[in-house]
Amino acid sequence: MKRYITLIIAILSFILRLSAQQDKPIRIELETMKDHLDFHYQAAGEHGVFVAYEASSQNPDSTEWVCLHYDTNLYKDYHFTVTLPVYTAYAGSAVTDNYLYLLLQKNFPKKEPVQTFLITVDLNTNLYKTEPLNDFKNGSINNLYAIDNLIVAISSSDNRQDSVFFYHCLDADALSLGDIFPYKVEFCEADTFNHRWLFGLKEYKGNNDGEIFLCQYDYLSKKVNVRSFLSATPTKGDYLYNSARAVVLNQDTTLIMGTFNTLQDKSSTSLHSGVYTILEHHLDLDSARFYNYTNLKAAKDENATAATASNLNLQLLIGNTGHNDSQFSFITEVFYPEYDYTYTGYQDYYGGYTSVPQQTFAGYRFVNAYITTFGKDGKLLWDNYLPLNNIIIQQLYKRVCVHYIGEDALIYYPKANRVYYTLVNGYEILERTNNFSIETSQSRDLVDYNIDTRLEHWYNDNYLISGYQYIINKAKSNKAKRFVFFLNKIQYE
């Protein structure tokens, strides 16, 4: 009997240890100096995730860039180091089914020519190569897109205008979109059905933005065509296109979604009255449909009415899209700048006491998000009004995301050390807004603050949380405080 009891206790002990191991978060931490945002990552689906950072170098004229690879369980299985000229910094990354592209750029000192370097990793063999891109010399790269063997890099110059560059990896051929007109890029979307890249280009006119153009680059013929959005505007109603995103539906049709305001609000191009959709067929644009934020709820297409004087005028952060085969969601986040006021008193010339208000920028306060969802015909299917309570940040970046699980939409965003989410099917709420904390790697950790927390879909039903945390653990006699870059793998079931 004692042997049986001993065996049962051993089995229970094993089960408890296994349970504890399973409950431990799948997470990596890379420690760095406090408030130094030194790490850059790129998720690669079932090929895992890459993390790049600049390491110290013994040579004053060069720097070492380290690239770490983690598998889908966030276990580090290999890394490599590349030596580049000093002051070379991270510029962007992109991933395809077969390759990871990492772009680094040296654009300091300003008097010296810009140097750009491309690191290509074969995801199937783990082999990598580094090559200079001598033709990428204008401005600083801030976005990178790719399909296999073709890279699109978008740079911004000092006057905030954008430029688009293409690099054909097989023949090492680099070229630019050309001098069409001064512009800023609204979207970049690959249409592999028709071997082309589609761009939304917003004409840049200093403080006042101009109209938006659809630009097509055929990457086989290397020809460029441009079409104004105004050709899709109804003859009745005065509309200004403020933003644009695109989703390629099939070989014949692309759905374009964005925000607009009206000519009556022309002096405020940063304000938005509602959303619109346009269907594109090989550069031909159907008539646009306009939906005011004041009357989104009606499911009938009569809701696509002319804008009226009762429009809302909102400051919006324009997000990305989330979709399945039949629902296409467009995300916008409402915010406003917030200021703190203090009063300083002083004695004037006549001996009186005067109080003077002083204004200090406190941050951007986010109010709510609109998730407007359309069908393949560009008609409104449903919308979701998501409150974003007590979010105030110093820099604007997109927070809210939508990922489809079958016909259901999972809407989620990070806030401080928590993740908030809700599950909907059209107007039906399947799971009310809930939240959970971002787990750390050690017991009795206390997260003092987070920086740049982001959440994205990774692969299948797995998601990746990233960011920086300042952590205090008073149970540790040494290293009670640490500042880390972290990645957490989570699963939604």
C-alpha cells in the first residue's frame, strides 16, 4: 500500500510540475538600458520571429548588427551578425512566404551620402546575404513592403514628401516611381493576380493636402499609370478624400476604403466626416459610396447619402484593414490632443499680483474607435463603436486591430499592461469586452510602466504581443529592477 501511495504522490507531483510549466508564459525578454528602445522585430508566420538590434563594436568606424531567430515557441535556434559602417540604423523590414528582408540605412552625418544595406534571409534554408543598395539615396526609409524577389521602399524627405523605390532582387535592378507630383503615400497593396503594385498617393501641397490618386506600377513591364479619385466622385455632393486603404478582392476588383470630409469643411483637412468605398477594375473607378459617421447604423444602402451640415468632424488616426473572404473592416480611432494648465504668479510694475496660465502638452487622448465593415460590393454590412477609455499616449500609433475567425470578428487593442478584446458577428456581440494582463517571466514581478505595447496576429490562432516594460521585483536581492524588450505568444481559443 505504501508503494501505491508513493507512486500516486509521485504522479501528482509530476502533474503539478507539468501544469506549472504549461501555465508559464511563452515569452522572451531582452534587457537593455532604461527607456532605450533598441530592438526591432519581424514576425514571419510559422517561420517564427526575428529580432534585430545594434551591438557594441570594438572598431570606431563600424557597428555590429545582430539578428536573432526564434521559433514559434519563442525558442532561439540561431543568430547571425553583420558588420556595417558606424551610424547604420534600422530602416524597415518585410516578410514573404520565402524571404525576410531587413533594410538598414546610414544617413548621418547629413553631409555624407546616404548608404543603404539589404539583408535577405531565406526562410527555408536560414541562409542570409547582405548587399548594398547604391540607388536608395533619397531621404530616410520608413516603410518596407515585399513580395518574393521584389521590394518596395517608401522614404520621407525633410519636407515630409514621400518617395517610392523598387528593387528587383533577381536582377539587382533599382528604380523609383518617378517624379509624378509631390505626394504622401496612403497605401501600398500588391496585386499578384495582375503583377502590379497599387498605391494611394495624396497630393502634397504643404499645409493643405490635395486630392488622392490611384497609382499602378506593373512590375513586369515596369510601367506606371495614374488615375484621380475625383473620377469616382458623384456629380452631386462636394467631397474631399482624406485617406485611403485598399484590399485586392480578385483579379478583376480592388476595394478602396477611406475617410472624407466635405467642401464646407475644406479649411480643416485633418477632420473627417465619414467613410467611403470605391471599387476599382483595372484602373477604372466606380462611383464612390459615402457613409456619414452620424448615420452608420442603417444597413440599407440608402445610408450612402450626400453629406449634410450635420456631419461630425473628427480627428482620426487611420488604421489598417482586417478581412475574410466576404467582410472587409476599416478601422479609425478618434483622438484629441490634451493639455495641462498651470498658473504662474508674479508681481507687476505697480505692485499688483498677476496670474499667467501656462500650457503643457499632456498627450493624445483616445476616445473611441469605429470599425466599419463592407461587403465585396462596397456596401456597408455592419459597424462597431468601440470605446477606448482613459488612453493617453505621447506619440500617435495604431492600436486597434481586427482579425477574422471564420465569420466572427475579433477586435482587440493593448492598453498599459493589459489587452482588451471583444468578439462580434456583425451587430451581434458574441463576447463582451474583456481583458487580461500581459504576463512576465518571473513570479512577483510588478510592471511599473509599458512603452510602445503592440499586439498583432501571428499565425493560425496565435498572436504576438511586443513592447518594453520597466519591471520591479522586490523579492530579488540583486537586479530588483530591469527594463526589457519583450515578446509574448498568446492564443485565442
